Amino acid sequence: MEPQYSGGMVLNPELEHGLNGWTTFGDVKLEHQEAEDGSKYIVASDRSGHRTVFHTSFTWKRKNSVLSAWLRVSHGKAHIAVIFKTKNGDRPAGWIRKHRVKSQVVDSQGLPLENAKISVKQIQQTFPFGNAVSKFILENKAYQEWFLSGFKYTVFENEMKWYSTEKGPGKVNYSESDTMPKFAKENNILVRGHNVLWDDPRYQPSWVKRLPRKDLPLATEKRMKSIMKHYSGQVFHWDVINEKLHFSHYEERMGRNVSTTFLQMAHQIDQKAIPFLNDCSTLKRPSDTCVTPTMYLEKIKLIREQGYMGLLELDSNHILIHQIYLMFGLHSICLLPQNCQFGLQNLMFPVDLNR
């Protein structure tokens, strides 16, 4: 495993050098073995007592640390935990997921059938898989079939964005974007409103870029009221401020509290939909240093302190994300006790696992 967050590294993590760096605590026998596929692993056996472990050490250079491991209990039961031993005491780390499924095939009399073959087929999706779509889906049957075969949620790539719906001041045109919610409704697809405002200065309507600073508050208010009222009842989420952590266009022109103002306004305009903070690479892409789960949560805390106490959820866009980062980010945002006070729901839209 490569060092994460520019941090230290577990000694001999892939077990390429036998048991070098790995020692025991308690009465347990350790063996280094190799599977047919070449993967290497440690076998712990002949353990006695309730707390026998094997362990290694690594340097922890930064605030964030990631550890990933796979363990299997060959027989019986065992309590498995990951503990960081620090100068300030033991600290439990992460979470362990495990589940056992047992299936039994019986005949019409309820008697077990020996050597029965079982096949499982998914007939309905309950997990909210979604994907972005463009206007081209309306005329492309292959595109429709691909999308409808796997997804129940969507956002529109560009059709709802400000530069698409108001190309000149007051010249609002929803004719193109209106065709897409109709397609979604006919196919029982839930739509997320994406997006109301975008904090990246590059993607403002050209006429908005030329507005004097004093005219921007009225322009953004009109924009919010226009699109959110128009699509109220047709979307169940709103991405109110797109890429808020990467950019600060509105903060620089309208003041540091403007995000709170936008969220308060959004909540008042459309109370049928949940407002979201959304950003890319939140959970996260290693090369992107603009946003981390911790920074995301700090932004939410600031918004709460500035007075917005209404509904607020997270949308985390990902591009080429590493599974290790995904696990760490989800744990940081959704599971750490200090963050439970926010009651956050997190959506990942989309995820592309590159390793």
C-alpha cells in the first residue's frame, strides 16, 4: 500500500519480506504463507487467551491516516479490532464490516433439498444508483436503454445551469431543460436539481461576469427564485452552490456569509426539496488538495454558526477515486461521533474507481 496523505508507510505491508516488521502480542503462532495467485498473507494459530494479536508499526506524519486490511476467521468465532497505539493511549480505528448469509432450499413439504443449485437475480433496485445525463438521451434509444437499465436517479449535465437557461439578462428560457424532467417522470427517475449557482468564475453567464458588484445580489436572487420555483416539485434535491470549496467567486464579490444567505433563500423558495452542498473530489482524489472531508465539515460548521439551521446535505462528486480514500472519506463525514451532530446524508455522484 502506498503512503496516503503524504504520510508514513506500514513496514513490509505486502508481506514481500516474510514476517519482517510483524511481531506478536500474547501467545500466538505466526506463519507467512503464499496463495496460488501469489498473494501473501499471515496465518495466526494456536492462540490462547482472549487478547492475542500480531502488529506492526508505521510513522504518522499528518492529521489524516488510512489503514486497510483483510482478515478471515477460518473456524469458530473471534473478535477483530484495529487499534492505533499512540503516546496518548489506544485508539480504535475505522470500522469492520462482516456479514454471513445462509440459504436453504426446501421442497413443497418444507424438507431440505440436497445439492440444489441456487441462482440470484436482481429484479428491482433499492440502492439509489444514479448518473448524469445530457439532452442527447432524448433522441438516442441506445443511450436511454443503457441508462434505464442501471439507474434510478439523475442530474442534468448542463441544461439547468445558469449559462444555459439565461443567456442574456432577463432572457430566461427553460424550453430545453423542460424536456428532460418529462423523460425522467415517464421512466420513474428521480431528478436532482443541478445547479442553482456555481462558485467557479469561469462558468458564470457572460453577462453576469460583466455585472457591477452592486448588481450581483439582485441577479443571483432572481436566478434562484426563477429556477427553483419553476422546477419545484420536479426535483427532490437542489445543488445550491456548486463546487463551493474549490472556488469562492460569490464570497469574493458578495461577502464571506453569502453561502449562508443562499441556503436560507433556497430553503424559503422551495421547501419541497433538500438543499445540498456539492463539490468534486470530496472523498477524495489524492492529487486534489483543495478539499478534504475535514474541510467540508468545517464549512458546514461555519454555515451553522452563521445562522442557517435548516436542512443541509452533501453531494460528493468523484473522478478517478482510490478505494482507500473513499473509505476514509465516508468514515470521516458519516461515521465519526463528532460529526453525528450534523445528521448528514451523503451522495456520491458519480464514482469512478481507478484501482
